[in-house]
Amino acid sequence: MTANGDHQVRFGPYSVDLHTHEVRKDSIKMRLVGQPFEILSVLLSRPGELVTREELRARLWAGDTFVGFDHGLNAAVNKLRDVLCDSAENPRYIETLPRRGYRFIGKVERQRGNELPPEPNQPSDPPGSVSSSGISPADIPVTTGPRDSRLWHAYATGAIALLALFLGGAFLLKTVSSHGKNIETVAKPVRIMPFTGPADTAGEPAFSADGTSIAFSREASKPEDSGIFLQRIGSSQFRQLTRSEHDCCPAWSPDGRSNAFSRFLDQEPGMYIIPAAGGPEWRLDTKGVAPKIGRVDWSPDGKTIAFSGGASLSLLSLENSEVRRLTTPPPMAQDWGPSFSSDGKKILFARSSEMGFPEQIMTIPAAGGDPTVVTTEAARLRGSPRWSSDGRSAIFSSDRGGKPALWRVSVEAREAAVQFNDSGSHPAVSRSGDWLAYQRETRSLTVWQMDLPVHGKPESRVLVPLTSQTDQGPGPQFSPDGKKLAFMSDRSGTMEIWVSDRDGSNAVQLSAVGNAGTPRWSPDSQSIVFDANRRNGAGIYVISLRGGAPRLLTQDEYENRCPSWSQDGKWIYFASSRTRNWQVWKVPSDGGTPVQVTKLGGHAAFASADGKFVYYAKTPYANPEIWQVPANGGRESLISARVRPPTWASWSVIEAGILFAESSGKGAPVLNLFDPTSRRIRTMGTLDIVPFWLTATRDGKTVAFDKPGWHQAQIMLIENFH
């Protein structure tokens, strides 16, 4: 096909370059690699014809493949259908012929040379018009600006597009009322779309008052290409307002003619205002009250700017430059992230403690008074909390699940917050137009190894250079015999379990079920237990290194996660929410009925080195306590108030006790060892980053952990958000 130059194919909204292995949907690049792409390529080469399973096996699966072919093919086709938003029940593109194979049934158009579909026309203002936000497109030349050419330019937004279609296809939505109750309502379809491109590092979005434009901060490889930018919704063009990598946290004036922002340069923080049409900036006089955290907000009447001054929230009058302290936090606390209500009468803000968690979201009258607690988070808040468009709830980001996610909570009644997104931080809500913007961060992940010598300084080195191009994984685990390493990777196109030699070489794919994670070795180093998503819930699977299909141990539709083996290999411990709260359960490794282990809450569990106890993270949230329960049942107890790893996965059981990572508060994170006998903690080494995953060899001489490679952030939009 490529001999004639017709390697570019289009069907529906999708275009495929069979030479570069790129798939785009309406000019948005989708993530489709490995076997799922190869299957698509084969099907597109023979549209309307049957491609048998045997043909696909001969072309795409080696004869000595380490996985079950049937499961591998099914998982790859399911991944392909996910990206194409197709279904086996009502196919638009890929039809299943039971027990025979597959057929591509969509209309295929071939394109010559480099004739890719043009980008869709973007709406723009009429020439010479002035938008209601105060920006005249004819006033200042608008540029597309330089784009950084970094490693992460290959990151594709396939997962984003999948989520967008999933939400967009649901016309009968489950929404959360301001009182936190689920109600069914017929609403416009919700759509999620990227606002800035995947090659940008952009964040901290702020809407103009009319909801037509967004101000944001952008980080580039060159300092002069960094700063505060403006961009209209529906346009790919932007305007650069400032040229400093130290600028952050923009906030629009109510009339749309100016932007306030913070600059942290040479330990001298300051607040500035700059015209939205471009021009000179000027620094605000805060009467000696130095801004401490950059996030600011402009009052609806345009007369006041709220900011974090010292440990308190302060209000700066733009009429007479007076500064009035609004809040009085307790000692060792910091108030930050102010957000005015639409009527200007209240301010929503965050209160953090220098001692750690919890963090609180509060409201206070703008005229002064006592603050009211809205919600308390046992995790870090990621960005300022924001008012919903109706003013009855707060939208905020928290990393209580180990990574940032978006939540909604009522400001009128003390009710539990409801999560509605699993990858967002720094939310912004338009006061008109039903838009929500947020910052989505992605990073590549690598596995690093650190040896812990008896004497001398620990040394770190890369073990597996790239496991995934998402923020999932890698969940490394050394085999008990010290010969192998198991980890998660999406290098085949779906997240699967992989096994390599101890040094990371000779990696082979072990599972082929899709969305597999949390691999744990059997005591004899011959099998691995892992979890994987199912149609409803998640299941626990066991697979042998000798090959064959994985065995499903949990024959139910509950959420079952984080499995591990008992020391005698007879039981599999796992976390399950089948009782509505996370608890530790166990199931016979040969299959059988699950047995509840904990009653007071529990999540990821490991057997102690002698097998007498089960250690477990108390919750799946950040900084969990580590508890223990006798393996044969008994009292559940906290092992030590001082053992608080940053995540449920950043600790490991070794012969000498429990190794765990810990943020030192000052300086580099540390690696500590808790001795259950003496109940003492000693530091074994330092880390240059707080890991999500941590594992160790049984003798405790070597640890492995995850570490980000490249990092990227982009702004996402949710349309018809209520």
C-alpha cells in the first residue's frame, strides 16, 4: 500500500498514517501503539474482508509468545475499539465474526502523499471587533508562538479523548446538587477537550468575566517564551503578556481589560497588573505586606484584590492602596487561594498547616468575621478552591488518592465531597458559559534502583528507562529469589504486567488483559498476582511465568485491588470495597470464597517476613497509617504513629522490618527503616524525589522506586459543566 504513497487513510473523524503510525481524531492525536495499531493496519489494508484470528496470530504474535494469544488478541482489539469509540455490540468500524475473526466495516478513504485532513476552522472575531472581554484582536498582533521540541512531544491525548466521548455520549447525566445528593437530570452533553496543546507546559487557568477567554501561565525552554498568556476559547492563537518564567497565577479584572498576576523573583515576591491588550505592567504597593503564595483574585466590583500576605489573607484596595488583613490563622497555619463569590460578599480559601495534614477549605465574609469550615482534607490541596457557577458548592483539587483529582463539596451543608475527575488540579470555573478549566499533568515514568551499602553513600541508577507515557505505573517488584523484576508498562499499547531480568534487561510482556496493575510475586517466584479492570469493578488475577492465561480469583463485580501473597503461598490478600468501605480480604490462591481480614478499614497489605502478621495501609489516600493484624485473626492495631509513607505503595516489608519513604519537611526525602522489635526508626538513605511506588529485596540491600522522566502539563476544558 505504501509503495504507491497512499499510506494515509481516513474513516469517519479519524485519519491514520500507516507510515508514521499516527492516529488522529479531528486533528487531535490519539494514543494507539503496539499490537492495537498493528491490528488496525491489517484491517484497513483489507476493508470489508474477513481477517481471521489465525492470520493476526501469525503476523503479530511470535510463536514463543509469553502470553495467552486469545486473551492478548481480545485485549488488543478492546483497546483499539476504546480509542475508536467503537463497540462489539453495535460496531461502526470493527465487526466481530464469532470464532473466526474481524472485519473493518467503515467507509475508508485513501489520501496521497502528505495530504492530511486540514485542521477544523476555528471561530474568530470579525475584523476590528472588540470582544466583551475587552480584547481587540486587531489591536495587538496575535502569534502562535514557539513550540518546545522536547521528548514529551510524542505524548498523545488518547485517554483524554476517550473520556471526552464517554462523557459526551451520556445525555442523561448523574449530577451532584449543592446538597451533595445524586439527581438525574436531562442536560446538554458534557464534553472534555484540550485547550492548550500537548507540547505546551501550561497551567493555572483563569476565565475572563464573560467566559470567552482564559489567562494562564506557560513554561517554555527559553525564559523569554515563558510568562502569562491569553487565549480565546475555540482559537489556537494566543497573546503573550509577560516574558518571565517567574510569573504565575493570573486573575482577570471584571471588565476584562487587565490581568493581575504574581512574580516571584530573587526572593522578592510581588503582585502586578498588565493590560489584557498588552503594554507596560506596574507593580502594586502592598504596604510592606509581602505576598507569600502567588494565587490572587479580583473582586466582582473591580475595587479589591485578595491575596495571601504573610500567613493571612489580605485585601488590597485599588482605590487608596490600603491593605486590610482578613483572616487570623492559628500558629503554624497558612491561609491562601482566595476566591470571591459572584456577589462579592464571601471569599472561599484554603488553610494549610506547616505540620502537615489536614488541610481545610473555608469561607469568610469579605467584610470580615469568623471563617466557616466547608470541608477538611487529609491530603494536599492542588490549587485554589473555586465557587461553582451557582455559588452553592466549591470545586477543588486534592491528591487524597495519591494523584490530583477534582472534587465538589457543598458550601451550605457539611457533607462528604464527591469526586468527578481523576486527573485535574488548579480548577477554574467560568461565571458564565458553563465552562470548567483545569490543569492536567502527565509524565513519563522510569524505574530506578538504589543500593543501600552498610557503609558509604547509597547510589542510584536507572533500572528500566521508560515504563509508560502516562501517570500510571510502574509498580516495580523484585522476585523473592532476586532474579527477576516485575513492573507495569503500556509500551504494548495497553497497561500490562511485564517481567525482566533483575537488571531490567530482557523484558517480556506477561499479561494481555488491559488495565493491569500492582504486580506481586509468589513466594516461589514462579507466579504473579495482579489486579485489572473488568466491565464492572476490578478483579484479582494470577498468572504463571510458564505461560498460559491468567486465572481470575475474584468471581464478582466489586472493586478488588492491590493483591499480595501470604508467606506460605496459600492465600492472596487484597483490598476490596465490597462492604462500602475499603477493607483487607483474602482468598485462597487456588480459588475459593473471599474471607474478610480487617473490620476497621484497610487497603494495600503485605505479610510480615515471618508470616505471623499482615501489615496494611489504613486507607488508599495520601500519607496513610500502617496497621497490623495477626494472620490468623485478632486485634487490629497501629504499628507506629511515626510510620506514615507518602502513599499506600511507598513502603515495603523486608526481613528487618518495614522500609518506607518519607518527606523530611526540609531537604531531601528520606528512606527509613522501622524495626518492629525495637520499634525504632533509622534513616537508611536519601531520595531526590518522593516516590509513589517503593519496593525492596528481602534482605533490604536494594530498593527500587518510580521516578518521572519528562513532565508536561496542559489545560483541559469541560463544556456544559454544572
